[in-house]
Amino acid sequence: MKVMVISADHAVAYAAKLARTEVVPSFPITPQTLIVEQLAEFINDGELDADFIPADSEHSVMSMAVGASAGGVRVFTATSSQGLALMHEMLYAVPQSRLPIVMANVNRSLGAASGIWVEYNDSMAERDSGWLQVYVEDNQEALDATLMAFRLAEDRRVLLPVMVCLDGFILSHTVERVDLPEQEEVDRFLPKFVPYNMLDPSDPKLMNPIVPPEYAMEMRYQLDRAVEHSREVIAEVDELFAREFGRSYGGLIDTYRLEDAEYAMLTLGTATGLARQVVDELRSEGKKAGLIKLRFMRPFPFKELCAACRDLKALGVFDRSASFNGGGPVYTEVAAALCNVPTTVTGHVAGIGGRDITPEHMRDMYDIVEKASRGEKVRSVTWHGLRGDME
Amino acid sequence: MSEMRTIKDMPVNDMFVSGHGACAGCGMAVAVKNIMRILGADTTVYVPASCLVVISAMYPTSNFRTPYLFTAFENTGAVTTGIRAAQRRRGLSSTVVGLAGDGGTFDIGLQALSGAAERNEDILYVCLDNEGYMNTGIQRSGATPFGAWTTTTPVGTKVEGKREFKKDIMAIIAAHDPPYAASLSIAHFNDFIKKVEKAKAKKGFRFLHVMTPCVPGWRSDPSMTVEIARMAVETGMWTLYEIEDGEARTTYKPQTMLPVTDYLKLQGRFRHMENGDVAKLQEWLCAKWYLHYGNDMEQPVCATFEKMKRVRHPHEEQLHFI
């Protein structure tokens, strides 16, 4: 193991290198570009034996990724925001073709009211594409989740693409201490890629033809089942990873000081670190606050959340994107998951367009949830940190 | 590799087999069947959204005996790039071919095509040009000729048919300086065979542009498909040439240019065209003719038009001709 001080973008690039990625189609977009720049350096310096394909657009990137993955090699790429939106059409071809492509999406807001700063509305818009989605908290998790993504995607029970989502700038361009695994350790954890289906003239196969109504529904159902099967594989991969590298992330969700908590927040991405700090403050004041960290948005942890919230009186749900329908996508999904649990669920939208989320904002969220836990009437959804009088 | 020279030398082992759903008299089916015969079994096929995907790959059947992939409309240049990269890494030398329509090439797929050509990807790109979006029901594309009726260039009381001339896709490809590019006609079969053979043997980015008459889209007699393709060449509506490592060469030159009306009258899509539009198209054709074949021999059909000697683009002087 080697200790490095690197950004999350570079951590992801190191993970793709350690995974012995074979084809890297790429197109630049802030704040993702550091990833493909670093991979281009690895390849040109002979540290990684892979084909770097400079594409003409993100649509072409995902098209090349499909072609290369169907051609039978391990493929990695990365994008952000508008780039992910341009890929939208091609994203859908990947899960249904059962191609285990791994992609980092460095979260950035999707225009108009354009900006280059973090917001989850880019990847949240793709949550029903059939890609598995994991959101990470820090640079170490960015590296570890990318390594685990390959193992998960390529498992024969899964065979689905995985999107590793990380906060633009807050992680992508911020350096932290990262433990870099040794190549031999990674090789033990992630065996050589063996394609399940591939385009090979010695064994001709028809891939992704036109599918009439007589067959399409069964194919979609099989895809749905594959996403379902990924739940147990995610848990297994987390255990395997812990055995090899000594770090564990809890699978679909992780919890913090939740055991005897009466109320809690559910967060994803970098806001989780801030929430941990606020939970510690509240605990020191004698309040019974806890935290649930949402790691996977797909598959969504319905059962795990119900179990975790069993003894909670109220749960606040943090969203870094809005559905423009009263709340955010995480809030509506958590509310749906907990509809048979007596926990009160509130929505908390913050950090939109890259706005800083301060400890005060997080404290406000917890205060609202605490009131809800005492049975007080609170707003179902609150936007935190709005400037001026926005009522 | 034995060099094929005539139709008698054609392999008879079909890689695109019968039972497909193409219309009677489909020029595209003729082109694909013969291209696939020449490319052979060691080929990997990508087809974007087009008539071809619908007639040849409806689950659970396929007319291709080679590996086959379809995903979307605009990405032939990109998907084939990915397939080739993977097969190269796996030590496979299979020909990776993209079989795209004119909409998927001239219009929506132009960016990915340009990217693949610019990177000189080791792929064969075939444009099967039926001059419109025929699969979606005969809409205008950048390849549709001037004056033609389509459902999006209807013959109205104010505007009659398409008002723009056909895009010169070969000039765009030539500007990328590829190892090989050629235009093909299903009416000139020996020439067709030689060009597919040559494209198969070369490395790097190769482009074949085939005119594929479309019975329902062109409003033509199914028995006249090859004749229409032949008349396109005789009138200058289609020109047969190849560009090899930067050198352009005419592969067939008609003796005398026939009037464009000989071509138009075979197709219902031009039936409405009146004298003014016919003359406009003839004038454009004369300019194209002199550009391709030189102006040392005056064509009687063009006598009423001012001779066009101008060079529209530096590449044209270099590549379009002799």
C-alpha cells in the first residue's frame, strides 16, 4: 500500500488503472477532465496497457464503450453533467445489452442556469436507465467504490453497468490522503475480465436487435431481476473488499450513531461528512440524533431503510437536486420506501448549483427533524440556505 | 487473397441470407448481399437505425451469419471504433463494417463519422444511399436530390419538392484524407466488386458510397432498380470514382451525358417537376459533370448553360479530378 495525497478525480483514475482497464473512450468536460487526463498520462507513460480513444462527443464515448464492451474487453470512462445528458440515449443500450461498463460521473449541475458546480440533477435523471448508481463521500471511497464497481458489474449474477457518482470540485479537485492498493492485491480482488457475450466471428451472435412486443417485456423483467440480484452481490463485494483491503462501506447504506437514535438525517455524497460532525455536536448536547448514509441510489435500499428506521420517530432526507414537484428524488423514494413505517419523513433540499452547505444548514435540517420527531407540525420539504425572502 | 475481377469470381457463400424483409426490388438488399459475400465470414457488422436493421434483425431472427450489433442512429463511426479497439486487443483481425443509410451518414451520423475518419480508425464504413429517410416513411435527408418529392418536401401549391441540392458526402470524406473512399453502383458490378475487394484489403478508414434505389421512396418499378442505378450514372446524377491514398481516379466515364429527364422519368418522386426546376437540376449536373470529368469534351445537353470551371474548394481541384 502506498499513501498519496490526491484529488478524487485522480483517485478514480488510479482505480481504473489498477483495474487494468483495456479501453478508455473519452471526451473532456469539467469537472471530470482530470480523470481522463490522468489515464492518458498512464497510457502514454506505459504504466497502463490500454487504448485511449479521443471521441468527438460524449454520445460517441458511450457508443465506443458499448462497441468495445461488446467486443469483449474491460471498459472505463468518465463524464459529468451535460456530457451525461448527451449520453442519455446510449446509457439505455448498456444495461439491456448486459455490458459491465464502469463510468465515473463527477456530479455537476445540468443547465440552463448553467454552472460547473456540484448538483445531483445530472445522475438523478438517469436513475431509471438500468445503471447501478453509487454516491461517494470522500476521495478514498471514490477509489474504493470504483474498484468495487468493476467486481460488481462483471459478476455473472449482475452483468450491469455501474455509475460511480462523486461531487464536482468538493471531491474532484480537492486533495486528500488516499491509500493506494498494490496491484497484486487488486488482481486478487478483481480477476481478469472474461466477457459473457461478445462479438466474435468464430461464434457469431446477434446483439441488441429490434425486439417486438412478444419478447421485450421478458427482457425488461430479466433486467429488473438482475438489478434485484445486485443487492446481495453488493454486500458480498463489500465483504470481499474488506477482507482484501481492510475497508468496508456497509453495502447499500451505512449508518452513524443510529443505534439508539430517535431522529436522523439521510444524506448522500459529501454532505455526509458534515452530517457526521453535526450528529457529534447534537450527541454532545444529549440529543438522540443519528445518520443514514445512502450509498446506492440503484438498487434502492428499500428493505435496509425500513429496518434502519424501525425505531426512528422522524427521518429528514437530504437532496442535492430538485424534482420541481415539491421535493427531491431521494426524498420521494425514501418516503415511498417508508410508507409502511410510522417514521415521519421530511425533505431537505440544499447545496443546489454548488451552493455551500454550512454546518448551520445541516443543524437547521436536524432541528426540523427533531421537531417532527416530537410530533410538531413542520414543512414537508424545506429548501435550506435560500438567500433573501423567497416566499 | 485472390483478386476478384468479375461477377463470375464472386464467392457464393452468403453472409446476408434470404428471408429478410426488404421490399421487392430493394437496391440496398442487393448491395448488402454482395458486399457481405465479398467481406466473408470473418466480419463483424454494426448497423445503425435504418431499413437494414428492421429487415435483417428482428428478434429472434437474423439474416446475418456474422456477429451483428445495433444500438442507435447516429453512432456508426463510434460503435465500430469501439468494436475494432476491442477486437484488436483480443488479437482478432476481423473486418469491422458499419452499414449505415444516408440519413445515418449525411445527417445525424456525420459527427461520429468524421471522428472515425479523422482518427483513421481501422474500419470499413458503407453508406447505403437511398436518398432519404425511407425506414420512417420517406422523409428528406441531406442526400435527397433537388426537386424530389418526399413526405417532408411535399409537392404543394407554393413549394414543390426539395429546394436544396444533394450534399457532396464524398468531398467531405475526401477532406479527411482517408486511405480509401469510393462510390459504387449496383449497375456496374465488376467495378462494384473491385472496390469492395480493395476496401476489404486496405487498413485504416475506408468509405464506400453505394447508390441504392428505393422502390417505395422513389416511386419506381421494382423491376427497374438496376436500370435506374445505371441511368443515374449515364446522366451524371451518380459518378463512379475512387480516392486511394489521396489520388482520385474515375473508374467509369459515360461517353455522352444523357439528359437528366431520362433519369427523372423512371421515378414518380420527380413526376411533378416542371421545366424550370428540371433546367435548374440539369445546370447543377453540368457543373458537376465538368468538375468530375473535365471540360475538354463539351456535352450537348449542357450547351445552353454557361460552362462551370470554378473550383468550389481546394480539395476539389486536388481530388476531383484529372
